[in-house]
Amino acid sequence: MKPGFSAKWQSLQSGFSDWLRHWLFSTDSGVAVLPPLEEMMRYSLEGGKHFRPVLYLLCLESLGQAALHGRRGALAIEAVHAYSLIHDDLPCMDDDDLRRGRPSCHAKFGEAQAVLAGDALLTLAFELLGGEPAEVAGGMAQELARAAGAAGMVGGQLLDLQATGQGGGAQKLEEIHRRKTGALISSCFSLAGLRARLPQSEVEKLRRFGLQLGLIFQVQDDILDETGDPALHGKSPGKDRSQGKLTYPMLLGLAGAREHLDRLLSEARRELAGLPLEARELSLVLDFLRERQN
């Protein structure tokens, strides 16, 4: 990251981590959790890049809003993401004992406990959004539900499971990635637009750009699964290939996947000009996605 942008990103990341550690499970938040569940939920929320909530906060600030206004939304997005990782790692799904460089939730606490922790995180997300101002709370809850549910992330996970070992083409793979990864990343933009009370037409522009950015994120993730250092990537290397998953390197080869990533990045840079926000910092997000190693 460039120095100025890095400082901004780290500041938002630090603020988010502070909310997660000191506010989320406090009496101030209004959230009540049984201690054993809190331990598992904290374990699954902490660590990692917190890319999605920080992206949401950056987008919100680019729309002229204070980062503090994004506290509930950012935590809700990360709660949904953490729940999805817990369930994705389960033996009945991707069966992975490593997440964010340490034992996955079920490997540490047990399979049944991990299912419950994931359930608790998913419902926590909507409890948090219920505390947003009344004029935006319902729209934000609906937006996140669509991104996380049958038409978005859950639907993408099902398509991914069905495609495992079956092969497929670029259109099928893009649909999987737009739903499984892109929908939640897209919601970081659309939720910021809703929280900033933008017109629906402007929220839709943000949503479309977010889907493009989510696809970029996933193409790079596919590449890192083949080439990444597990100490940096935080996941088992080569897992997708060993399970016969449909990925861009499998479909296009590593060189072809990198060329496809560069094309997507060029398209996204062109789209930035039409967005209702300060585009410079989001252009730097694209640089970060191209260069990331975890």
C-alpha cells in the first residue's frame, strides 16, 4: 500500500478492532451472549485482515460520513463473513482445519459448537443492524440478507459444492464467485450508500462496482491458493486443486488467471469515474487487491 493510504487503512482497521474487542460484547452495544458462545464468536471474529468491514468504513468516509456511523454496519458485515468461514471450514463442506493461520473454529472447539457459533454470528449481524437509525435500518438489513442468503453467498456456496469435481467454463465460475464472494463485498458499498441515505440509483452504481471488486478479490484468492505462502495466506495451500474445485488457475492456467485479473482491474478503474464518492482511495484499494499476499 502507498504510505498515505496505508495509514488511512490501518487507522480504520485499528478502530474496527477496538470496537470488536471493547464495544461489541459490552453493555453499551445491547448485545447479550452466553460466555461459552462469546469465546467462540470472538475467536472467529478476531485475526485476519477485516478487509470487508474496513472497506465499508472507507466507502462510508468517501461518501462524507464519519467512520463512527459505520460501527454497527462494519461489525454486522464481519459477523456474516466470520459465520461463513466457520461453516465453510466444516468437515461436511470444505473440511479445513486451518483458518487465518490457526485452527479453524471446529478444529478448536468441536463441530457442533462451531455450527452454533456460526448461527450466533449470523443472527448477531441483524441484531446490530436493528440498532441503526430507523430510516435506514430496514433497508440495510434487507441488503445484507440478500447478499448473504440464497441469491448471494449461500447460493454461491451451493453452486461451488455442485461444481466440485465436475468442471465447467468461465461463465459458471464467474457466477459462483459473484455470488459466493462478490455479493458480500458488494454489500460493503451498497450498505455504505444506504447508510449515507443516497438515492437508490446511486446505491445501485455502488452495488455493481462492488460486485466487480468482489470478483477481482476472488480471482486473486484463486491465484494465492496456488502460489501463496501459507504463513501469509493463512489457509491450507493447494486445497482447492486437491478437492477438484473450479478455479481460474485450473480453468485458464496461472498466467491466464493473472491476465484475467489485470483485465478486471482495468475495467474497475474505468468504472470508478461514475461513482458518487471520492474515487482516489478506492483506486488504491484496487492496487492493494492486485498486490496482496494474504
